[in-house]
Amino acid sequence: MCPDQVSSISLIVPGVIPVLLGPLQALMMVLPPILVGLVLVARLLVSPLTWKMAGIRLWEAIRTRPLQTSVKLAGLAVAIAFAWWLLGPVEAPLADSGGIVGADSWPGFQGGPTRCGKSNPSSGDLVPGGRLRWKFRDALILERKPFASSPAVAESRVVIGSDNYKLYCLDLETGAFRWAFEARYPIFSSPAIWNGRVYVGEGLHEHADCKFYCLDLTSGTVVWTIQTKSHTEASPTIVDGKVYFGAGDDGVYCADAATGDVLWQFPDAHVDCCPLVVEDRVYFGSGYGSQGVFCLEARNGQPVWRKELPAPVWGAPSFCDGKLYVGVGNGNFNESDANPYGEVRCLDPKDESDIWRFTDVKDAVLTSIAVSDNRAVFGSRDGGCYALDATTGERVWRAECGAPILSSPAIVGDRVLFGADDGLLHCLNLSDGQEIWSYNTTEDMLFVLENPRIQSSPAVVGEKVLFGACNGNVYCLGGDTTATAAIAQTVFHSRLMRVADWATVGLVNIVARVTGNFGCAVILTAIMIRLFLLPLDWTQSRQLLKMRELQPVLRQLQGRCVDYRAHLGEIQTLLGHHGIRPLALLSAVALQLALFIVTLLVIQSTSAFAGKGFLWIADLSVADRFGEMPALPLFRTSLNLLPILLVGLIWAYTISLRRGAKRSGVLGHMVWMVVAVAVGVSTYRWSAAVMLFVLTLLCSGMLELWIFSLWPTKSESAPPETPQ
């Protein structure tokens, strides 16, 4: 153990810290040096000898300096408590519940029976545009979990569930966090809102023992729950003060929406879709056991009819002008069936008879059918969006989108809106299927290989369209795509991220007003952060250079290891004699690294840069798109220049560091080339604003290191002595 412990110390002191103070301090996101440092520190932390020595030194400090040690321990406890408080969520402000009860509602999936993505069928005058108004992401969830749930909107609030087990309530105008409710399982169920309350289920198909929840819309507190024996991933429907929801193998429940008292249960079907309740009857589809459509009496749950179909019915049934519409298809939300099949049926709700069938579909229809202006619109796993004549079932048009469509379409005015598995939200013309605009959510991803799908179905309120994405964001779009974007940013609900968001975006806006350009504002903001940290950088860089000079001495100490404790004392004495404090250096580096990462996350998430240009960059909120190139799997067809510049700078920077440390070799150069290329690939689709921030930090870091290397150290006059 002795040689390993000294080897770990010698590696941490002369090796890891220069790497951290070099590329990581400037680039922030180069992971390999961080991992190496963490592994080496972890080896020390798990060693019993480390903890034994720490305990001995703590006891000696308490015995010899009790007051001073007690003050330090109390200060450490206060610092830990403050950090815990700072990372905690901000309590949602309480609103007047009297203004919510009896107000507008969102009674079911996609707003109601026509599944058009709006709760008011006549609200078709305002047409949403493709400009980003705001987006939200939970800053406390490091792993981006999908928002497959579809939003419900009422009383200026947006409610949506996530695979991270949380149901979020956001402000409609700004995206500000109101509250979050944490369930026991992922929330795939799309919520409904009625009479100041939120109704939602939990769990996926593999879960059992799930609950159905009724929450207060103002505070997110639980009003009542219903325990089931299966999963409640189906979205609920509320009609005449009653809530209807599917519960997997437990069938369909009907309960009093105010009290949660179960009025009846139909257990003879597996139900994963939102029930349709119209004209005193309940309609729903099933995908297991009996594949088809069921009709029950709404007052008592007694069966009226059941129609068998050749494949499952996963989407919520639709109703318009006395007709019932259902999508049919095999496979599931993750993959197509080996023998794909899909169709759309239009049924007479009174007697289950077919009015028409549309079978010219190459794969499953898993979405609901949106019906408006005598058009029945749906998406398919075959990558097409279809519009049919709602009366005859004849195809009017088909729009090829190039990716499976699992997001149910919304219709507002003469627009059709839906998401696809390639991360694009499409807006088509209802009359001919021509694309009007699209919004690319993959530009918001930090890494290329994250899940790009949009399974959430869009909700339309006025000229706003809201939806979730599998990259962990909730989006609000609206307005002219050529208009100047409003200063709207992701509102993180941790206190730390909220302060960082306010400070960073505020500083960028102030500098932008002075310079007249947001690109210049990002560059100057990065320079100001560097200047603010300059005293700390100066001290760290001076100690870095001293540590390089001490490397031969430390290697000699490592080779003479007989008594680990004694030679650890020699190392500490040597470093202290030259004014080097390794733990203080690592702490300072970690602090700067955290500051840079937090700032980067804010810049990446804010929409303040949407529509703002700089040099050849048309929009700072997406990749710089210098030109076009042949399509590649990871890079698509856009040629982004800033990541290529980043790779070149990292390569040049690491070469200068290796020369300064008098290290060479083909293998070392190859390793750093691989690191540089890996960073370039992982950052290839970062937004131009983030890339300008990172490049400025890297260039300023190279300049600082060069200046510091020219300044003579005190140890240059006399070489370090080797302890005997």
C-alpha cells in the first residue's frame, strides 16, 4: 500500500493539477482529466490509512487548539448547510385559489373530444409561429429525462409530467417554475385540469400498484388518490364532475372528481389510452387481450358494444359531428412490429358499424386523430403525416417527415402541428400539407447522441404552442420566426441556478445594449469573468510552475519510500517550504470549474440569443452553420466552424503545455489528438453562443499561461533541495 499511496500523491500534486489548471480551467468540459483526478482522489478516500491519519490529526488539533478547531468545524458545518440550501428548490409563490375555482379547464388529452390540442374548439383565430418564447429544464436533474407527457394548460399555468417522476407546473407567459409534485413512478400520463385541480396518473407498462392523483393547481398538494392494481399511464377525462381514467389491467375507473370516491370500475379490458366521454357513453381502445374499441354507459360502466379490430388501439379515440375516429396499429412507442400494420377507422358510435376505413398506411397509427374543418389528421410510424376527408375517408395529402410520428397532431386555424422522432416540431398547412416552419430541438442538446424524439403532443393556447421533448426540455413557441426574440430564459428552480441565471443573462443584456451585438456581449462577458478570477489564476499559475520544478524531487521521494507517514511529512514540508498548498489548489480549481459550468448551462439554456446574429452566424441560439457538407450520421449536413476552431486550439494548447513540461512522444500527442477530436464531436451541435464563450475562455487561458510563464519565480534563483 505504501508505494501506491505515495504514487497517488505524486501524481495528484505534479500531474493532475497542471492539467486541471490548463485545459479544464479554460475549456471546462474536457472530461478525461477530471475522471483521472477523481479516481486518484477516490483511491485516497477509500484507504483506511487516509482516514486514520485524518482522525489522528483532527484529534491532535482538538486537543491542542480546541477553540480554533471548534470554530473551523462550525464554519464547515455552516458552509455545508448553506450549500445544501443553495442547491434546494425555491418555494413556489402561493396564488389566490379563489381566482382558479370554476375557471377555464383542460378536460382531457389534447383538450377534448376532437383532439385538436386546444380546450376551446373556437380558438382558431391566432396562429402560432416558430419563434422560441421560453424553454424550461429542471437544473437539479443532471440526467435529462424525457417529457413524453403532453401539457395541459389552464389559468395561465402549464402542467406536464416527466420520466423523472415529477409533475411540473410552469407559468404560461414566462416558463417560471411554480411547483413540482414527485410521484412514485415516471409520469407518462398527460394531465387534465378542472375546477382548480390537476388529475394525473403514474407509471409505465411494466409498473403495478400505481396511484391516480388529484392535486391542487395552486400549490401542487395532494387532494386525494386512488390506489389501483396496475399502471395508470392513461390520460384522464373529466366530464360533468366525474373523472374517467384507464388503469392497465385494472380496466377503466369512474370517480367523483371532487372527492375521489370510485363510482364504478370496468375491469374486463386492458386500457392505456385516454377514455372519450360523449353523449353519455365512454369509448376507449385496448391493445392487450381484446384488440379493439369498447363502448360503456357513462352512468354505470355497463358495456354497450365491443368491436374487435385486427391490431391494437393505442391512441385516444376522437369524436366530431357524430362520428368516432380511432387509429389502429401494431408495434409500440419504441419500435415497429416485424410485420407492421396500420389503419384509421371511422365508426358510428351508436352501433359500432364502419362508416369508412383508410388502410393505405405502411406502419402503425399510434396517435390520436385530430378532426377539424372536415379534415382528419394523424401521424404514423411510417414517417408520414396524413390528412383525410373526415366524411369519406379519402386521402387529401400525405407529408413525408422522414421519422416516425408518435406525437398526436394539433390543429389551429389552417395549421397542423406535431413532433417527430428526429426532434423536429413541424408546422404544416392544413389545406395541402406543405411545411410552413419547423423547430429543431436537437440544437439544444449538449451532446449529439442524446435522445432527440418528441413524443409529447403539442398544446395550443392563443398564439403559443407548448410541448415537451425527450431531451429534457419543455418548449413554448409563438410569434413570427423573423421577429426579434424576447428576453425569455429557462427559469431553474434551484436557488443557485436562479441566481446564476439572473446574473448571467442580466450581464449579457447590459453588455449587449452597450455593444449593440449579442455575440460581442458573450465574448466580453467571458473576458470579464476571466478578469474577475485573475488574482486567483495568478496565484494558481505561479504555484503550478513551482510544482513543475519540484517534480524531480518528488520522484526521488517516491523512490525512497520506507516509512509512508514520515515521507508524507517530508512531501508536505517540501511543498509548504515553497508555498504550495495542493488541496487549496484543487479546491480553487473545483470552484472555478463549477462557476464556468453553471455559466455555460445558463448560456446554453437561455433563449435571449434566439434570432441574434454575429459575423457569419445567423442565430446564436443554434450551431453556427458556416456552410453545408455531405450528410453524416452525427453531424447532419451543416458545417459548423466553431467546433473545428475549438479542436485546433485544444491541440495547440496541449502541445504548448507538453513542451513546457518537457514531455514528448508520439503516444502522448496521439492521446491528446483523440481528446481534442472527442471534444469537437461532442460539442459539434452546441449553440454558437456557448461555443463563443468556451473559445474566449480557452484563448484567454492560453494568453494568461503564456504571461505567467514569462514571470520569474523565486525558486528560479536557487534549485530546490532534495530532503535527505
